[in-house]
Amino acid sequence: MRIDTGAPEAVSKIEQKLVSAVERHRMIPEGAYVVAGVSGGADSMALLHFLSRIEGIRLLAAHVNHGLRGAEADRDEGFVRDWCAAHGIALEILHADVARLAREQKQGIEECGRAVRYRFFEDLAGTDGRIATAHTLSDSVETVIYHLATGTAAAGLCGIPPVRGNIIRPLIGITRREVEEYCEYYSIPFQTDSTNFSREYARNRIRLDIVPVLRELNPAAEQAIGRMTEAVSQDNAYLDGLALEALEQASRWNGYAVDRLRELADPVLARAVREIVGRTERVRLSAEQLLGAVRLVREGQGALSVAGGVNLRVENGYFFAVPARKNEWIFPFIPPQTLTGDGRTVIIRMLPREDRGKIHNLLSQNVIDYAIISDTAVIRTRRPGDSFRPAGRGVTKSLKKLFNEMGIPPSARDSLVILEQEGEILWIEGIGPSERAAAGPESNAAWIEVRKHPS
């Protein structure tokens, strides 16, 4: 990467850190299209100035007026507009009523504002662009301190990552003081957000009250914490890799083999459990819930409800997570197999050839024509709007109407097992196959049996 320099030693060292971060983390490939988030503050203006000096990239500045600070927000917008125009940098501006959006979406204002910004940046970047944000080492340190105070595992001590997907952070190796040095040397103007000095916000209290005390203990405290986050990040990535590798080996189509999971050390098993839950629902486990989940695997039996209504279970030697959706569980249909979930076991097996001519003497409601089943089929429970065309009736009905006609009590309806393929229901527990899935004497037939577990 090439930039024009010639600054004095102190500023040159800052520039070397910037270049090193970009090159080490491969943030900006040759000819990259980069969207830089620019608020008008010192950090974002230093970022924009630095990026504008990189040869061979296409740069776009992006500014969001959140509509929260009245005349001050309009001032910042005008400042960014004027600076970009004076330096020949393309600019896109978004006006958003974040307060209204936060109310409508029942979110905090900070959370909603962040979502608005990143959605805007992503739209501008498209599929191939990079999104550059102005997070610094000081921001990362404040994040680590916040996580320490509120409770965290190793992941929370990793700080702000230099790269996450297409999001890059070229300033992550320098402190806020170094940003100000950079701006001073290059005479880069910037605006100051008055809310930065309000102790109403936790991050401001950390920056204004805690970090100065740490600097009294060690003037290079931020750099020391930065080295710690880098070391922890490497360790955490290694342990995460072990957990993913173990899950690949333990994965079965009806859960994860408990015997394999038990072989893992607790730090790896905890990460594996967190990954399993994350694949089921986007929820965050508390430390207590994570310990309980690890204990569940170690004991080899039982169930545990965790965040978001997810239910963790160990049954028949398998560990699995049941999603929060009421009474709903989904598994791929790959006979002959046994699937376990929600207190039931579904046994699916191919009928021996010698028994295929006896289908009419069997309980035909449990037999389907396997020839029409593809690998897109799933086992699940009912959903709103489901309809079904039962074999031999020549009519399609909603499940609600069909259940009413058959006298199936409402309390039992949500637990009935259903075989579905690409939106078409092919079989329902207690009712039988659909007209298309019904098996004949010459069919390549499969038998479906549902066993309830004792409560």
C-alpha cells in the first residue's frame, strides 16, 4: 500500500501503525471500493484523510444525520459536505428520524441509530465494497472495560475486531490522542459532539473517569490492553476452531453425539454448546445457563430451558436444541433413521421387499411411497395456513377443518408429526399419507412410527 508521507517522526510512527494495520489484516485490496463512515468528529475525519491518501482505491464518504441533535447535527452535516467538496471526495448523506424509528421498532436509540448507519453503509458498499469505520484502540479499550464490568467470557475481552466481514477499521491500532496528533499535524478540522461529555452514557463515563486512572497507573495502559486483546483473540480463535471441528465430528442429523462432546475440555465444550444454540436461535446465554448446558452434556440426560425460550435436551445419547417456536421442531427426512425431539422419537424405515405386497394388511396410515420423497423433505409440526389432501378423499382441506372433522382435540393438534416437502404435506401422524404419497402394493414403501417418551 502506498501513501504520500514525509511527516515528522511522531506522526510518521502513527502513519506506520495505520499502514501496518491495513496491510496486516488485508483490509484494502488493490483497486478496492471503500465506503467511509464520516460523522465529522476527529476520528472519522482522520480516517477519511488517511484513506484519501491511499493510491488506487475508489473512495466514497457516507454521513448520517440522525435527526437527534437539532442544529448541531445540521452543522456536522454541512461541515462534512463542505470538506468533501473542497477535497474532491464523493459523498452520500442520509437523513433519518432515529427517535421515531426507535419507538416504532421498540429499540434503544443507540441500537437503532447503529442499525440505520450500517444498513446505509451496506447499501452503498454493495456486495464487493468495503465499509471503513473510525473505531480506534481507545474505543476497543473502552469496550473491553465495559465487558469486564458487566460480565464476559474470553470473547468479550477481544475488543473490537480490525475486520468483520466487509467492515474494516484502519484506526484500530492508534489511540484517540494519536488521532488528535494526526489531525493537528495535517490541519484537519473536525466537529465535537456535545454528547461526548455527558456522563449519562456508560462509555462516556469509562472514557472520562476510568481510562485516565488507568493512564496514571501506566501511561501506555491503552497499548497494554491492546496487546492483551490481541493475545486473547488468538487464543479464542484457536479454541473456537477446536469447537467447530468437534461439532463437525459429533454432528448427526438428529443432534450431536454426547459421547463425542464429553471428550472435550470444558472451555471447548462451552464454545460448542454456544454454537449449537446459536445455530438454533440468535440468543445469548448467560454464564449460569452456559454452565448448566455444559453440565447437561456431562450428565448425559435431562433438559434445560435457556435464553429466548430455547430448550436444550439430551436424549438417547444425543444433545440438541429445540427452537423457541411453540411445539415446533424440524428435522431432515432421510430414512431409515431415528429422529428425537420434543419428547418424541420418529422411526422411519424401509419396508422389506417381501412385505411390500402386504401393505393393505398393515396400518396403511403409517406407510408412504418413498419414491416421491426428495432430500428437501422435513419432519415438523403444524403451522398456520397448512392444508392437506388426504389419500382416498379427493379433496384438499385446511388442517383446522380436517382436525375438527376428525375430532382431534385442540390440545393435541400442535404435537402431531408432519412430513412436508417443499410446502406440500405428504403425511400426518394419526391421519396418514396424502393422495400423492399413498403407497401401493408395488411401491418402494417406508414405514413411519412415532413413539412418545414417558413424561
